[in-house]
Amino acid sequence: MTRARRDNSARQGSDLLTHCTDLQCRLSSYWTGISSAAAQRFAKRLPRMRRASGSLCSARAIYSLWIDCAEEAYARVAHSEGFCKLQAELINTFNAMRSAEMRLPDAVDAHAGYAGCSRRDLVWRKDKVALYRYEPITAAAPVKPLLICFALVNRPYVLDLQSDRSLVRRLLGAGLDVYVIDWGYPDSKDHALGLTDYIEGYLHSSVLHILGAHGIDSLNLIGICQGGSLSLCYTALHPEHIRTLTTVATAVDFQTPADLLSKWSRGLDTHLLRRAGNVPGGLMNVVYLSLAPFRLTQLKYVELLERAGDAQYVEYFMRMEKWIADCPDQAATALAQFLKWFYQENRLMRGTLRLGRRRVNLAKIVQPVFNIYAIKDHLVPPGASVPLQQMIGSQDYTAFACDTGHIGIFVSRGAGQEVPRRIAAWLRTRG
């Protein structure tokens, strides 16, 4: 590199850093208003809560009230057009800085040592992607194999976190034959992988492997979160291979009013994102935590202090913390396509999504569909999931709304037992 190019690159980097600092200062200016609004809400509600309780409120109840007030004040600002534009511009600036620095070194998958509590066998692998079959723990039910397709942005072992909080284990306990796709940890060699590679390549190959191993022509598919969107696409393109489809915390309409992630995504420069290379998992995690910062970064520690003597809960807490931090880097092309096609252009809802030369027409999904969503989901609001019934061609549609949040569907005491029980019962009635 010539001296002139080095000087120009240094000036560009300095300009980007200055702009990044300015954006952070402008975003921080919103916090005075957020703090004031939160305090006013709290001062108004605390006396009412005390009157309603008829006695002194517990410290936990008071702190929970403060968190609720703070989240409401934050959400009112975070959903505003000005805040959303600044947030998107800040992420664009980070990507420009990454692009100016060329490629970052590949992240080390330091979290890869934990895989879940149930025994499993590797039955197929290609590139970073692996397909696992879980060992049965009870007599098999007369139901076709079940394939679980999880999101690309997180690790699937949250479905098998520990024996008393395991969706996988409860499905095994119902006699189901469970397979799970593990997307692995993409590195710089995978930056050009697109959604077609994941859906028509890895997911399709996983399905064909299971069908061949069992000598059958169709299986049961569960798609979770982003994996639910991938599963909707796959089922619409290959309905002959899917016996039933279950979607969990899955969006079909990516532009509902309550979807804060959608509003932040609309201003992102997806071309710049692709040029910058794979998106670090740490950056993805910061964005997720920013959607509900008080509840996701503070409230959980209050419960930890209250239950510090419960060894099983502490073990669960530490495993959850490990999983939250374990965000794989995202293949640049696939993430850019998902943001543009799903969030910015809402193609799945509008019927304009194409993978390769084929259009993804959800009306071609005519098999039984079970749609499970969470009422308190901040990542996939209920309004993003409910329209699925009108989009598909199936006359056999069942919905179940859980009174929990996004991750609570799998790990909470209530939904963590109710959801797999309902899935198993629903599958049995459909052979």
C-alpha cells in the first residue's frame, strides 16, 4: 500500500470514528428524557401499588415496578423515527469502520464446549453444518421423525439446556424421534453463503438424509424463530417432503408496529454490510440486548440473588448466561439478504420472495400447521406471527399463545412443559 493510500485510509478511519462518537452522543441525549419519564411513571404507580397490596411492598416488587416503568419510557423513545434512524446510522457506521479495516480475524468459538444435556449422534455433516439425532429415552410413538430447524443467529443447545429445562428431552420423553440442525460457527470463508445455500442446500440435504435413513417420503418439521422463517420457505418449496409444520416464535409479517427490531433494520445499508464481511456475534448480541436493556441486563440478577441458595437454579442461570453470550458470527450475504428481503421489504408477507428462480408461495403449504407464539415476545411480537393463518393454504391450522417471552417458550417452568406436551399431542393426532 502506498503512503498516499495509507494516509487516505487513516483519514477515512478518523472521520468514521468521529462520526461514530457524534452518533453515540446524539443517542445518549435521549436518556435524560427516558430517565425523567421513567421516574414520573414510577412516582405515580408506587403509591397505587402500595395501596393495592395493603402492606409494605417487597423489594422485588418495587424493583420490578421500576424496571417496567423504565422499559415503557425507553420503548416510547426507541420506537420514535429519530431514534430508529440514529440507531441504524450507528450500525452502518460500525460496518463502514469494519469495511475500512478490511476483514477482522475469525472469532474463536470459545463457547463450543457445551452442546446440551441429552445424548446425541452426529449423522450428517457438510461444511460447518451438522445434523444430530438424539438417543431415545422411551418407546417410540407411531409418528414420523421430527426435525428441528433453529435460528442462524443463536446456538440450538438452548433447546436442551439441562434435564429439567429441555424441549428436546420432553419430546424424547413423548417417544418422538428427534433430529436437530446445528448451523455451526461461520468464518470468513463462509461470507458469501446466502439464504438459498442454507435453505435449498443445508436444510434440504438434512431432510433428504433423514428421509433416506428411514425409507420414508416426508417428515415432521419444527422451525424456531428465524429457523421458523427458513422452514416456512422450505415447506412452501418442498411440500412433498413435509408431513406437518410447527412454527415457534416465528414471524411472517416483519413490519408490525410493535416490532422494534424491524424499525431499526429499515435504515440499515445491506450493501455496506455485505462489503464489511461477516457480522461479529458480539455486535448482534448488543443489538438484541438494546431492544429491552433494563429487563435483559438487570432484572434477572435480582432473581439470582433471591435464589442463590438453589443450586439447580444457579446452574440454569449460568448456562443461560453462557448461551446468551454464545452468538456465532453471521455470514454476511445471508444476514444482508434476511434483513433486506424479510425486514426491509417484507417479501414473505407480500408473496414476492424468491430463492433462486423459485417464488416462495406460502399458499402452497397445505399440510397441518401448528403455530406457537409468545404473548410477551419482544423479538417476534404476536402480531408478527398471527397472520400466518391467512397466508397458508392449509385448512388444518392450530395456534397456541404462551403467556411468556421469546426464550421462555423453551426454558420457563410453565411453557417449557406445556409447549412440548402440546406438540407431541398434536403430532400424534396427525399420525
